[in-house]
Amino acid sequence: MTLAAFKALHQRRQAEHLARHGHRLAERAEDSFELTLYAVEGFYAEIWRSRGEEAILFIHVFQKPAGLGDYLHLVQLPANL
């Protein structure tokens, strides 16, 4: 699925697509929000939720690696690398 096709989906369908085809990469908190980052078919998607809530507020999608900056400190490489 292309980024444009994904963006054209209803948010519920976007979440279903991420659950089936996305690769969960990281989670982080920002202010009162919990974010989950997915890689999916050539782009990235962040699911934003209010802290402690299950309902999705919105899904932010991007392709440029610069959007990964807030997640880099969460990456842990194996000690033998």
C-alpha cells in the first residue's frame, strides 16, 4: 500500500492495516500522550493516544528518516556489535 492510499483510509482502517502489516518499532511518551511507532510498506506511522486511554486520537504518517529522531535514544543494539 502506498502512503497516499494509506492516508485515504478511515482511521479505523489505518489502525487495522498497521495491526496486520506493520512492524511495531518503539513506544514513547510525549507530554500526556503515548505514541507507538510502526514501519509499514515504505513509510512510518505513529499512533497517538492519550496516556492510559485505548482510543486512538490520530495516526501521523511520514517517510523521511528525520521523523525517527525522537526514537533514536530508545534503540538498543546488542553488546557484540
